[in-house]
Amino acid sequence: MRSTARAGRLPALVIACAATLGAAPAPAPPSGAGQRPAAPLPAAARVRVELNQLLQLHHWLLTRCAAAPRPAYEPACGAYREVQEAKAGPGVWQFVNDACALGPDIKAVAARGASLPATMSATDAGLTRRILGALASAWPVYEANDQVELTRSLQRVAQAHLRQRFSLNAEPRVMPLVFDKMLLRPLDAPLTVFPVTHGTHTGDWGKTVKGYYLVQPMLGEAVTESLVHELTHVLESGQPAGEHTMMKRLHEAARMVDPATFEDFAHGLVVYNTGETLRRVLGDNAARPYPESLSTWLPIYEKAWKPYLDGAAGADETVAALVSALLSRGSSQAPAPR
């Protein structure tokens, strides 16, 4: 069925919303899960899942333009390749993501090129306007040829992976433990997940006047694992300045550690906490094997973080154990590649 949206106006499709789902009670954890329950998430902490055709087109072009695009897309793809080859700063892609998240239509997104941040360099400003113009030129082609098919595909995978596996199962059972162990509070604004069929990478997120958002690629990803991991980063970054989260405690205690080493160690800890929590709550097959790049830190996590997950150690004790093990390893060593 053709979309009835005019001029790119996007009626929101809410696939899952905690306040309205009325989900049935989650099944019991698998045998031997070994994870004590945490307090249920308040409604304000549950994420919304919405379809955003502007973000879908932008991230589709980011991947499609690397291959052989349909000739009608070539002007837009030429602009995307030009900006990627120019090594645009992260502010360029952040602005485009934010503009698409805000919407409500392609005309409004293109018009935001006239009000770029004063702190953006002249080069990045030009590249940002190039991408916004490319999106505007690609929109009619997308709407006429690909929107319906891609939307159907996106709805199918979002229904299966986000509503059934995440919103009805993983979120009410896994995320309370993430909040609990990472010492996080609910954010001060709504958090929306925008699924897209393809993406160059995971972890695109931001905050607009509408609240926080996270762009989640659906194809070629372990969606639940990726989503829990990225939500941990979003929640951590959105905490109030004075909030003493687990990561902030760890960062303060490890001030003497080389910054690149600490960043690698802290990111690996999020990978490990995500994997362990999923396995404990949803079963051994709920997360992928840890990547080889984690092998440097895995013994430390197993010795210092696992007791914390088991309830056998407190936060302060765990931070001390992690930092002690990190320092004994020698922070002068280069971090392992991710």
C-alpha cells in the first residue's frame, strides 16, 4: 500500500510504548540464571520505538551509496561519497541525525541548513548543507520507488526484534539490572529508538527538544544485544552532572591510567556487562561470544566484575578491584584494537 504522506510528512508509527503495551508478565529466567531481580523499571524509563522515514533514508544512503546505486540516486550518492571522503567531522553527522530525528518532513530538514551551530567550522558547515541537500534530492526517488518495500521490511523486523524480543521480554527483565549495576537513573526526557534497515555502524544517538534518541540498524545485527549495549551508553551520557554512576566512579578512581587505555577498558566493560546480563536473564544463547579484542580485559572482568553481578561485592569494592587489576597490568601498554 502506498504511503499517503505528502511532502515527506511522517506520521509516527509507534511499534512499542511501555505506557500502552500492557505486556503479559515475563516468563521465569532460565534455570541457573544466577541473577537477583532488580526493581522494575518505572514507566518513564521505558523506551519508545518509532519509525522515522528520514533517518531510514539517510542511513540507507550511507550504506547504499558505497555500492552501485540506482542511477536516480547518483546525485545524492555523489554528495554522500564526497562528504565521506572529505572526512567530515562528527558534528556533521550528528547535525544530520538530529535534523532527521526532529523532522517532521524533508522540507524542514533541508531548511535546517540555514541555522547551523555557530561553533561549526566553515568546512563542516558546507559539508552539512551538502548532505541535507542530497537528502532532499533523494527523497522523491525514495518515496516513489523504495519507501513502501523498505517500510514493510522494517516493520517486520521491528515487530519481531524490538517489540517481541526487546520491549516485551528483554527490556522489563534486563534493563532493570543495567540500571541497578551501572548505578543509573532514568533520563530527564523520553528516549526513543528509531529502527533502520541498514546502518554503517551502531551507536548513533543524540538529544533534541523532543528528548533522547538512538538509531538502531536491524539487518546484520544482534539487535537485542546491540540495543542493550548502546542504551547503556546513552543512559550514562545523559546522567546529571552530579550523579555518581559506576562509570564515573571508575573514571575518577582510574585518573592515573592512560586515557586511551581507560576508554578501551571502560567500553569493554559495557560489552561484558551486556553479555553477562543477557546470558543470566535470557539464557546462554542470548549474547554472542566475546570478541577477540576483549581478551586483554576479560580476566579482569571475570575476577572483579562477576562477583558484583553475583551480589557478592559492592560498588566501591568492585571499583577498587577493577582499578587495582588495571594498574597491575600496566597502563602504559597500548589498548587492544576493537
